[in-house]
Amino acid sequence: MKKLLSGNEAVARGAWEAGVVLGTGYPGTPSSEILENLKEYEGVRAQWCVNEKVALEVASGASWAGARVLVTMKHVGLNVASDPLFTLAYTGVKGGLVIVVADDPGLHSSQNEQDSRHYARAAKLPMLEPSDSREAREMAKLAFEISEEFELPVLLRLTTRVSHSRTIVAPGERGEISTPFACIKDPKKRVMIPAYARLRHRVLEKKMERLIRYAEDAPCNRLEEGGGEPGIITSGISYQYCKEVAPDASYLKLGMVYPLPIGTIENFVRSSEKVFIVEELDRFLETEIKAMGMEVTGKRPEYCLGELNPDRIEALLREKSESTSSSPPIPVRPPVMCAGCPHRGVFMVLRKLKLFVTGDIGCYTLGTLPPLSALDTCLCMGAGVGQSEGFRTVLPAEDREQVVAVIGDSTFIHSGITGLIDIVYNGNGGVVIILDNRTTAMTGRQPHPAMGVTLRGEETTATNLEEVCRAVGVRRVRVMNPHDLQGMEDFLKESLPLVEPSVMIARAPCVLLTRGEEPRPYRVDLDTCVACEQCLQTGCPALVKLPDGKVRIEGFLCTGCGVCAQVCPVEAIGEYIRQDEPR
Amino acid sequence: MPEKATSIILTGVGGQGVLLAARILSEAALRSGLDVKSSEVHGMSQRGGSVLAQVRFGPRVYSPLTPKGTGDYLLALEELEALRYCALLKKNSRIMMQRCRILPSPVIAGFTPYPEDSVALLREEGYRVSLMNEDEVGTSGSARFANVFLLGMLACHLQFSPEVWREVVLNAVPERFREQNRQAFEKGRTIL
Ligand SMILES: Cc1ncc(C[n+]2csc(CCOP(=O)(O)OP(=O)(O)O)c2C)c(N)n1
């Protein structure tokens, strides 16, 4: 029966039909739902790993044992996994290994909009790119076939619009799985010492030549001769937008974006008067095709920025620059930390102490926005810890004390631990604050190793964060309640001047985890309130400013965290006691 | 050239049920034998951000995104969000909107005002606005079922059969809220 599936659901379905037995990855928008869906299928183990690099390493082991494996990540995750990726191209794989990489043009939820197609060229790997869910399922299956035929990992590139759009899919059945899996020694293929790696590099180049020939007849590359002009070479979601605005054009729709079918492209270019290359983000296809010596029309620089859409493509095809709309400004609605978010209290203290905060990625990155305005850097996952060390290393002694690092619990495990070891090893002091909200909140509350549960909900040994910190050599490790502002302030003041490093673990569960538990909302006594607006500096969405400047608390939003009450100078805010409740 | 797709824009604030409404609508189109594509932006929606979903259906749909100025209907669970996305609509098209203002943080902080009369602004732009007033759902906790109420309002303008609607609405909501959702949908249908 036909179903409406998101691109992510369709990839999970296709992989399952292809006989995948293991799915690994690390959460990241827009890729997270792939494994969350895969875990629902029989006969597959889907698991979150510590980070993307580990996910790919686990997958390579399973593949060498002969199993089909799916690995999922967002675009920046592939940066983390790139070390095993490049050499895995040399060694090759045995069981099909498909790496899904989900790009985020337009930065709906990311720190950059890098174009991961460059990885296919750089690592010399085939890459497929679907344009809707139907193709996502088909290409997931095809990717496993290519992977086994060429003994190479295959990249399957999605973008936010493909991952998060629903289109019609006709699901199929699961194919045969050829077991048993086994350890077979083959060091010349799998131990990349220089002598063997030189040979494998040669093998890889040969595979690439074969792949270019394969691309000429690849079932995912499609010629649609509308008979009309112009000719358009495109791929992915851009194809769908083009069809919307230029239904009568002739198309060369590339499902395989690397390597490219030179002969097919040559014929197509020759048969059209004018050929446009339409692609989101970088001029990847354009560069490749122009390097083949063909005359095609690319895009103006502004179309390399952000997401495309039918309107932009219409302008692009007319070779016009974009019209800037003159509609009246509508107030923006930025995301905010939830009412009761345990991160808020920490940022209130950091703000009060006027510290320089090297930050990281997660919900807590919102701490940079006003009114909190208390997070000063965000580069990539794990970076804030090392950055604090860098600042402290070069700053004059009297300025060192103002630097503190914050990092989420999931991010700490992903790539913060190494930075902490570096601080200890290089004799740097300072404070690292682990914002331990007991989940990976930002990407949809996935479990992680310190929680003691897996993706499938099984209980497992929990990594103990305080023991990890002590084991790497930090002696001052303190677990604190992030709703206790004074306590945190005292600990920071005491720790920042020390020559030895300290870790403060601010531990309270994400409010999205405890939603549904009976909240104890607070209330403002309007007779006591002096309209000083101190509480509004918390940026809590449960606080509403009244026309006279005083503040009311939205009872259904308030979780009773008490942070606003602690900053109120006149004690106007307190716990609301219900009439019918004896206390 | 094949018949054009119908495009429906759904918007609101994180937590109001925009995505659920979009899924119900897409399912109704699928079961009515049409091609369907829908697009949603998850991102930070749970943190009180603006949420936009689009559902397009017809004999053949290519883009999941609606070209500007071609949308047919807008369902809005919040007034500011209706203003934000109305430009996706054709002039004269209909907006079904819940009377509801959720102040975004720049308004709360006093950086910028919330538009005074959003309905008048939308009408000035040439849209036809049908309103769902807060007490209109008639069941307790009306705001919770406003998404399904708006779908009821939309249903009057679409060709999907009542059986299809009933099935997709009831399938999409939790068992214990079925009755309230059914009522909200039926009530919505009575508003033209
Ligand atoms: C390399 C990489 N992988 C994944 C992501 C997506 N991502 C952003 S933040 C984050 C983790 C957030 O969890 P945590 O550190 O616990 O902070 P919280 O959101 O819970 O506050 C993830 C997975 C990313 N930005 N970079």
C-alpha cells in the first residue's frame, strides 16, 4: 500500500528492505529521524554512537564482517567522521556500507551550510542524491548494491527539504540476507601501512574509472527530453523546483552526483541550445562539467547562499538577480529557552559575574541571545572546552579568571572529554561547566551514554560524568543544582582563581522530559512588585510584562524552577499555593 | 499541462499542533487518490519558534514548497504568523485563523510592537479572513483542538469526502481525545 513518508522515513525503509542489520549514527538535524525509524523494524539493530567518527568505525567493522550497515549524520557530522572516511575509500568494504549525510541549506538548524558533495570528490566515493521520498527509498537500496559491487562506501546525500518533506512511497519487502558474517583476515586490504595503502590507492583510482562508466547507465540518472528549451542539468530537490517553474524544459536529472557521466552530459549539452546547471549551495556540478570543457550556464553568486525554492529558481533561470521584497517588517519569533529550562540559571550567574563564556552547540547556545547575552563563542561540537584553554593560555594572568567554558552533556561525551584531558595535561586551570540536562535536547531528546539507556530504550551501563572528570585528572568536580544561583556563584568565585582546573556539573533534567509531572507554579505578588524588571532579564517565556511594568507569571507555562524568585530584589515572587491544597 | 496543484499553508507557534494538522491534511489527500507533497520545518519549533508547514496536492505535484503568491488557503493558529506567511497566498484567497496572539520575545522585551489589528491588515492586503474565536470550539480546553477545528473550516472548501476526513482525523489523534477532536472538526465545518 502506498504511504506518505518523509525522506528520512523512506531512507530507513529502503535500508531495511536492502537487508541492513545495523544502523549507527549520532543525532543531528535534519538526519535524526532515520535511525529513530530504523529501530522500529525487525531484524535491525539501530544505535546512537558516541559521535559520528565512532559510528563510522563501528559500521566499518560490521561491514568487514560481511553485514550491510547504514550510518547517519548531519553534514557537519561528516567532518567528524572524515578521518575514517578517507581511508575507508582505500580499504573498501565487504558488506554494503551506506553513509547518509544530511545537508542543511539555509541553516534551519545548523552552524554552517557546507556542501558535503565535496567529500565525494575529496575522498573519491560515489554519492547519490534523491529528490523526494520515493527516490530516497530507491536510492538507499541502490546505494547498497553499488557499495557491494564496487566494494566502496557510498554516500547518500539528503537536504533538509528532502529529509523533512513527505511524499508518496510504495514500500516493498525485505530482501534475503546472506549470512553468516565472519572475521576473515585480509591485512593487505585492511591494514593501511604505507606499503599496502599505496596499492589500495591504485585500486581506488581504478574503481573510480569503473564508476564513471557505471554512471553512464546508472538507473538513477535520467534524461527527460521535453523537447523544449532550455536544457537543465540538476539534482536533488532543485529538480523538483525546476519542474515546477519550467515544466517544458529538457532535463538531465542526476541521481548520482559523483562521479558524473561524461558521455551522457556531453550528448545532453550538444542537443540543447542553452544548458543551465541548477544546484543548491556550491557550484559543484558546474565546476565538474566546466572542467570537462563544456559550455554551460551556471548561477550568479547570490544563488550559492541559502536554500533555493521555486521563486529563486525562476529568477535564476532568467539570469536575473533576486528581487528583494519590500513587505513591511513582521516581528521575528526566535526560539527561546523553555520556561523552567535548567540552562537559564547557569547563564544568569555567568551574566551576573560578567564572565567570558566559551560556548558550544546545543539548546544552551540560545544563552547568547538577549536578554541573557551570556555566551560568547560557538564553533563546533566540543570546541568551547579547548577554546577556554586557548584564551587562558595567552591572556595576561589578571584576565584569565574571566574565562569559563560551558558544554552540554551530550556534547561533552561527543567531543568535550578530549579537550578536558588537554586542559589537565597542559596544566591549564579554569572551570568547565557541564550543562547536564540528562538528554540531547536540541535535536529532539535522544538518549546518550551518560543516561544509561540506548536508542531502543534498553537499559545499559551509564557513563558517570563525575568519574570521567576525576579519572582524567580533575580533582575539583562538583555536582550542582542549576536552579541554585547562589550556590553556583559561590563555586565559580572560589574556583576561577585557582591554578588547578575545576568541573561544575549543573544537573537537572530538561523540562521537556519532566513535562506532565505536577508543576508547582510561582506567582507574583503585585502589591510587592516594584516593576524593576529584574526577573524579565531571565528571558523566561512564562513572565509577562503588564502595562504598568509589573510582571505576571503564566501559570500553565511556569514549572516552578524558582530562578525568577531568586533574582527578585523585593521577594515579590513565591510559590503559588492552591486554595484546596493543605500545606 | 496538467491541472495545477492546490497549496495549503499551515502556520502557528511550536506546540500548537501545526504539524499534526498538516499530516492529517496530507493523509486526506493521499486517501482521495491524489499526488501529495508536504514540507515542514522542525528545527527549533519546540522552543516556541515559528512553525510553517505546506501541503500541496493534485494530479501531479513537483515542489513541496509553494511558489510565492500561488497558495490557495492559509490555516493560522496565531495571528502574527498569519501575517508572516500570507504573502505565499494568491490575492483574494481565504485565511482561516484562530484569534490568538502569542507574543514573541522581541515584543515581550519591548523592542517592537505586536501589530494592532491583524485581521484588518490581512483584509487590507486583499485576503478573505474567517475567524475562529477562542470560545468557539465549545469543548473544554478549546485551544488544544483548534488545529482540527481549522481543518473543519477548510474541509468546506475542499472536495474530500466526509468519510475520508473522519478516518484521517480519528486515526491521527490519541484515543482519549477522539471525541473532542471529532466535535471540533464538525463545529469547524459549520463556519463558512
Ligand atoms: C558534529 C555535529 N554533530 C551533531 C550536531 C547536532 N547537534 C547540535 S547540538 C547537539 C547536542 C546537544 O545536546 P547537549 O550537548 O546535551 O545540549 P542540550 O541541547 O541538551 O542543551 C547535537 C547533536 C552538530 N551540530 N555537530
